[in-house]
Amino acid sequence: MNLILIAVISLGAIALISAAILFVASKKFAVYEDPRIAKVGEVLPQANCGGCGYPGCSAFADACVKAETLEGKYCPVGGQSVMGQVASILGMDAEASDPMVAVVRCNGSCEHRPRLNTYDGPMSCAIAASLYGGETGCSYGCLGCGDCVEACQFDAIHMNPETGLPEVDEDKCTACNACVKACPKSIIELRAKGKKSRRVYVSCVNKDKGALTRKACDVGCIGCSKCVKACPYEAITVTSNLAYIDYNKCKSCRKCVEVCPQSTIIEVNFPPRKLKQEAVETAPVAEA
């Protein structure tokens, strides 16, 4: 009986001493966390997509609280409304940011880009890109394995079985940048959504010279610079045989679309073009 009592007292003393040590240690090594971090975290969507540039929503909340301003910080999933709530919690001003959307800069569908060989391996763009240039003569274009589809957490991008190319649902796209990172060919880009969701962009990333590009794809950019000359806003540049439209300068006049000989420049969500008055006046009149 004495042995049992001694054991109980000993264990109790050890537990008491251990608790005291843990209490002192917790006080000495305690890390203070600003309560505003939890408040900011509550209004964030908790998608943890990394589109803000941080590993997750918690890291983004921590960065917002520690920053002096919210300049350069934006949650693409929550958008301006969420950033407004974050700014309200922190007593800061939310920086206005234009909505962005993912854009697939490759229009080389099966009809435009003839297949020269068949890929027989794991359905992964990353693996295919490490092995060879692709099934067509264009080594810059989409590989069609759908890594971007797998990367998207919002069901905003799907492969079109007819064209073999990914298509973005702009109503679901949050511009989280996951598909951009997943594409080994860098054909997906985040661009400003534009007023009334209207955009103009060059749907090609091929940097080969014109003759090689034309041979590989019917709608590839040949670097002719006709679009550069037609643009009155200096929004287009040609580098390494490839045209690029700066969406910050583009006014959506669409003059570049009209002069592009390869139909490489895409216009999205614009109303149908009206027939030019000259064309109507010169059109032949059918005899009665």
C-alpha cells in the first residue's frame, strides 16, 4: 500500500513540475499574433490558390496586416469587394484593380495546325514538353494534354474536343494564375478583362520567322508588323517575329484585327461589325 501511495505522489509531483515548466516555457517563447490577421482571414475566400502571390490565404492575411499599404496586394478570387473588406479592417485604402481573366494565346486547332506525328505517352503537357516539341510543326503551341484543366480549382477551363485547345469560361475564371503556371509552353496569359468583357489580343506565341510559322500553322503570327502600323495608340510591338498587344494601351479600336493577314489577332465579345458605307454603295444591284 505504501508503494502505491509513493508512486501516486511521485507521478503527481512529476506532472506538477512538468506543467510548471511548460507554463513558463509557453510564456517565455510565446509568439504574439495580431488579432487582425484572423479577422482578415475570415473575409478571404480560403481558396488557397496562390493567385495573390502567397502560399495561401493565411500568408496573404499576415502580409496585409504587416504591410504599411495594400498597394500591390490583391485577392483575385475575392476581387475588389473582398479587398474593400480587408482595407476596412486594417483602416487602409484598397487599391483599385482591373478584373483579369486567363487568355489562351494559341489558335492552332487541328484544322489550322496539321499533325505530323502522334504522341504515345503519359497525358501530361509537362512530360510531353520535356520529351519533344509536340505533334505538329509548331513547337510553341498547345500540347493539348490538359495540365491547365487539372490545375484549375474553379472548373473554369476545359479542353475542346473538336479543336484540341483549352477554352476559358470567363464567368468562372478568378485569374488565380494556376493555369498560367501549369502550362509548360506559356501560352496562357492573364489579361485585363476589359470594358464589357471585350478584349483584343494576339493568339500566338510562335517566335519562328514568317515562312516557318506559316508552314506550321495557318493562323500563326508571321511578324509582318502590319498591326503595328495600323494601331494609332502604339499598343502593339513586334519582338522576335511575334506581335504583342499591351492591354494597358489598347483602346479596342480593332484596326489591327482588320489588317492581320493571318487572322491571328482575336476580338472577344464585340458586337458584329457593321458593313462599311462604301461597300454598301458599290455592291452590285440585282436586276429585276
